[in-house]
Amino acid sequence: DWTLDMAGRRLARGSLPRPRLQLEAIRCRRACWPLFARHHYLSGRLAHAAECYLALLAGEPAAFCAVVGMFGRKGCKRITRLVTLPVFQGVGIGSRLLETVCRDQAERGFRTHLTTSHPAMIAACRRSPLWRTRGVKKPGSRGRQECGGRKFVSSASRCVVSFEWRGEAA
């Protein structure tokens, strides 16, 4: 990154420190989802059984996360939606909300999984000791495209990585 100081007439290389943000994470109703739906890369749909969470910055909605039970995996949940509004992206709000959701689920006795193709989220989870990589599907791989009569979006054109929340004890 470059910083241009107009008053001092200097151009400097290096990044600015991240601002300190006062976030509040709360459980919320599905009614909050429409504010975030159009910003999700796959679909605006939200599972009926989803447990929803909202990150508020100065009382304003900034990010949304939803978790659902994993089919055939008792005691396991998966993150089904994680969206940070564009104006708030890039400062770690989504990652902090994700960690809060995973802690809440762990306190309730659930293991939480995340499957993502978002490059920044993949990098953040790989760097974090709180996450463990469970699987990698490289571009060109063919996943299940139909299951039980339901069709799923193919990820053949992008890398998809699955992670499991390890928590602070890791």
C-alpha cells in the first residue's frame, strides 16, 4: 500500500493501522437477511432453519452470519451465509462475527464448519490458529451437482476450501 500525505508532500510505502472498531454481535431474526441478500455471491435464499447473527457497528448493521445443522452429522453446524456490507468490507468485521458465531455454537455443544471459495476468507482461516483445514477442492473439480432431487451450484471454476473451528484451546 501507498500513503500520500498532501500536507507534508510525502509519498510513503506501508499500510495504515486498522482502526479500532467497537462491534456488537447479536442473535437476530431472519427478517434482517434481506438487507444482505443481494450482496451474497451465490444466492439470496436463506435456509428456513438458519440461526442468524448480526454484527452492529455503532448500532448500524454491518455484517450477517447464518448457521444451520449439517446433514448426517449430529452435533455439527455449518456456516451457510456470511456477508459484510460493501462499505464495511476489508477491516475484519466478517471474520470477527464468524469467530463470535463459532464461539457461541461451541458453548452450546456444536462443532462448526465453514466451506468457502472467497480468497480473503480462505487466507484468513489458513492464517488463524482457530481454524483447521479439512479439505480442498481445486478448480476444475466436480462436486455433487444433485442430491436428493435438489440441484446445487457447481464450484468447478473456483477453489473451495473447508475448515473446522478449533477454538481457543487449539
